[in-house]
Amino acid sequence: MKEVFAPLQRLLGRDGVAALVTVVGAKGSTPRDAGARMVVSVDGTISGTIGGGRLELDAMEHAIAALHQGRDGSERLDLALGPSIGQCCGGAVSVMVETFTAARLEAVAKLAEAEAKGPFQTTAIDAGTAPIDRRIIGAEQLAPSATVDIDGRLGESFGEPLRTLLLFGAGHVGRAVVLALAPLPFHIRWIDGRRGAFPELPLSRLEQVVTGAPAAELKAAPSDAFVLIMTHDHGLDLDILHAALSEDRFPYVGLIGSRTKRARFEHRLAELGHAETHIRAFTCPIGVPGITSKEPAHIAVSVAAELLIVDEKLRRTPGEEPAVGRSTGSSENGQIAHLFGHSG
């Protein structure tokens, strides 16, 4: 969930009670990983998901029943998905069901305030059925998670770490890419020299930058930013690509265009003095293999998928395998090679 405590705060203000369901442990094949959450209202409305199916339905019904007791508390449910609820994933999950009353509104409001400022971590003690009293301990976060150690200490991280994307070009494809990425974990810095090119898009993770020197925007970009180039002018595309590769620090640099465009740009980059490793370090054509439509919305979906694949790969700790249920093996390796420009 992008927000946890803000919806809890709203429900407490409206109904006086609300529940939070969190996956605090996951082994084997499970619908969601530890850290998946959903907020449940007393009338059964939910925000977020712990994976759907019987697991989510049973957890929601358990939360609603607890809410009708009208007290603050918590309960941990340990479930083997097959034997316990007939869900064929085959794994096991631990689910924490917490109930909140208006008596805890101030504490929830403080956590909602912290959440609005960005990712943060908390610690607490899982003390049976007692309410969980979270203490904020920092802002470092690799991925949303929730774990309970052998001493009953609950460590959690909240908020969504965002990857900065410098998107050059506010044409039809650029607009479609912005819309496709809107619900995804990216902060977009959208750059174009044409003042009237940007549409009205009231998105919180979007900055629109009008500048006559777009390549200069790269200097201030964080080193883990992605760069995506799709302006209205091939000469401008080359200038930005040249500047991005000269920085030699961005993990993804993508250029819209065909293999013919790539070949021409490779030749020009060589003339500009780039080494072969630099010339091969950008992605063109962009997008995942298999989607060949030239419709802006189709291109945008393909590009969004590519950016997610690269982002997830970069976020994994060394030796960590992709989550169960996602692409593994040769198909993923082929996609990753394509993403970094090694497919020609």
C-alpha cells in the first residue's frame, strides 16, 4: 500500500474503528510477500490487498468480527495455505490483524504525518493480543516489509521508495508513459522546451520542467535515476543521450526509436568519442519484447514493464531470487539483456 495510516486515520475519524491486516511472514509460494497490507473498515470496505482469494476473504472477515468487539488489540494468525484454507499456493503465511479505536487516533495521526514525508521504519513488540505500539526508528528502507523475530519484535517499513525518472519529451508517447507510470513507484521529472506541450495532469509524483537546455537537467539528477529520451527532434535526442552516457552513472538510459535509429546513433556516439562500452550502455529500441504496436498507449505499457523489470532487478539484494510467481530463468535473463541494449 502506498498509504497505510492515512486511510486508517480517515476511518477512525468517520467510524471510530478500523483494522489493519499485515502479512508479517511468508514461506514458500504465497500470494504476497511479507509487508503486504490492507486496511479494513467495519462495513467491509478494504484498501490494499494481501493477495486476494480465500486468504484475503478470511482475514477480512476475521478483522470485521474483531472490529465489532470495539476494542484496541492484535492477533497473529499462522496459516498453511493448503491445509488451513484450501488455497493451492502451497506456502505458509503469518498474518497480523490489528484493531484500532478512536482512542488511538492521535498515535495513528503521528504515523500518518511521518508517512506523508516519505519511507520510514518502525519497531514494536508483538505482545499477544495487546495493541501494537509502533516507534519510529529511521527512514532507511530497501523494500516494504514486516517481520517478527524470535523475541517477538516487530520490525516494519512503510511508505514507497520511488525511483526518479527523467523523461525527456512531452509528445503523445511521453504523455502515455506518464499515465502508465502514475500508479507505479516512480517520481517523474518531465522535461521539454515547449511551454505549451504539457497537459494538465494533477499527479503528486510528477514535475513538469520547461527548459531550453534539457541536457543540463542530468547534472542534478541522482545517480540511481533512470533516463528516458523521446523528444520531437533527433538532434536533441542525440545531445541528451550524449550527455547521459557521458555522466556514466545512470543504471538505465533508454532512447525511443528503431534499430536503424540505434545504428545511426551508435555511429554518431563513436564520432563524439564514446568508448564501445558506453555506446552499448543504452537501450534502443525500448520496451519489453513481443509488443510491436506503435500506438502510444501500447508503447507506454511496454516501456513501463521494462522499467519495472530493471527497477526490481536493481533493488534485489545480492543472491536474492525473484519473488515466486514472477518470471525466472532464461526468459528473464533474455529480457534483462535486451533492456541493457545487448540484444542489438
